[in-house]
Amino acid sequence: MKAIQVENPGHAYALKLAETDKPAPKAGEVLIRVAAAGLNHADISQAKGMYPPPPGASPILGMEVSGTVEALGEGVGNCEIGDEVCALIPGGGYAQYAVASSLCVLPVPKGVSLIDAAALPEVHFTVWTNLMDAARLKRGESVLIHGGSSGIGTAAIQMLSARGHKVFTTAGSAEKCAACEKLGAAKAINYREQDFVEVVKAETGGRGVDVILDMVGGDYIQRNMSAAAIWGRIVNISYQGGMQASVNFAPMLMKRLSLLATTLRARTNEEKGAIRDALLREVWPLIGEGRIKPVVDSVLPLADAQAAHARMASSAHIGKILLEA
């Protein structure tokens, strides 16, 4: 099969289309003929040699795919050959075929194309487990989503607004802010021109927000504490602005805040399966009703993976970038 290989791993990495062996599903796994793969910042980190795949995972980039079930491993009972699915995988997505645990496979929702379905798994697994499981988001609580125009941000805004939460978000341009508000954000804050702490406090009468989802880190760590309400929960899923910061923890004590950080890729299939079950129950019906839609920035051929990475690194995109196999 054809797959993308990383040449010269590091900051000057190159992505090349090459021939490699077609994978075979083990017990509990399904083989998917890939229609499309979704890009994630973790792919760039892996290509740079900074984020190796978990033990036993494919070294090929790509943590989510959509496609058609081609073969079943022993003991698989929730899929059939020919099913159109999307799946969260620990690696192997930038290829014509990929294997996935059957616990991490979801049906393509009604009204979503097979290609666009590749934009669904990683963002919704991430948003659900971080906001619902880790942050214990309760009905009626308010949320601040940093990076609102990213794949995760566009999914979070739609999911939370559909479930009745007031959503604030940050983005880096007027165009991106307008896109976020069109998706359901109550207020999108241009972080290049406005202080999100001041805006959030003004919009909430000085109270702050209940939950913050952050992938920036750096100086946002301190500023998030200022933007959070009493008993607020702040969840970090990445530290793109830096993993180190000088922090005054007094606001954490005075507000009884919780600081949380999670990763998803290295969790067991059973843990991911529990998230999958929640998505099927709580989120997939909203997608089927058209209340949540995949936001796809662009679809490039698999051979153009390098250009797709360049677009993601530039932060010019709104929503997900996909590679069509």
C-alpha cells in the first residue's frame, strides 16, 4: 500500500509517499480502507522527533481516519465488512489502509460525507474527555475555549452551544472570530487586539468562567487563573506557547481552582472505548440532526502531506485539514 514516510525526522523533516506493507487486523481490531485522514498538531511533533507513538503503534503519522471496513479481527462484533466508519487510532492514518481497535470505531453520522467524517474522531474524543470527564462540566456552566478556530475549537464551540452552555473563545483574526461566533460562540475574542481576561470579566459581570480549555500554556497559565470563576477548572491539552511559566498560585488558593492536564493517545483502548460510548450516546445524535457539523478547512491528496503540514503550522486554517487517500 502507499503511505507517508517521514524522512530526516527533526525540524527539517520531509514527508514522502512510499510503498509499505499493508497492515492486518489483530484480535479486536478492524482494517479500514482509508478515505481520508485528519491532521493534528501531534503529527507535526512526531515528525520532528518530539512525540513518538505509543509502544506497539504504527510509526506512520495519523491519529484519525474515515473509510470502509475491509476486514475484521477475531472477536469483533460491533462492525461488519463494508461499514462506513471513522476511528481514533494511535498511528497509521497517513496511508491507504489502517487498523483500529473496534472500541474506537464510530459510524459515519447521517448527513456527513465519508471524507468529512475524518474530521470527527480526535476532536470529539478530546473535547468530551477533557470537558465532561476531567473538568466535570455541569449543565448551565460557562466555558472559555482557547484556539476557537482550530479543529478542537470548532468542535468544542458547536458541542457546548448545542448542549446549552455559554461559550467564550479566543482566535487570532477578525475572520476567525466571526467564524467562531457563527458556530455558536457567545463572544469571540481577538487575542491580538484584546485582553481575553478583561473581556471575559466584563461579559460575566466580573465572575469569570467555570471551565477553561487551553492548548497554549506559557503566560496563559496565569491569565487563565484570572479569567476563571470561583471553583473554576482549567484543563491543558497542550503547551504550544511554552511548558514553563512563572506562576503566582495565590489566585488558585483564593478561588479554589483546579488545574488539570491530560493526554489521550497513550490511553488504553478500554478507556477510549468508554469515551466512544459517550460520544455515540450524547454527541453523534446531535451530528445526525445537523446541530454539529465537521468544519473542514481543506482536503489535500495524501501525496501533498508536506503542504498540509505547512498549512497547519502557519495557523491559517479554520477547522480541520484532511488528507484524501
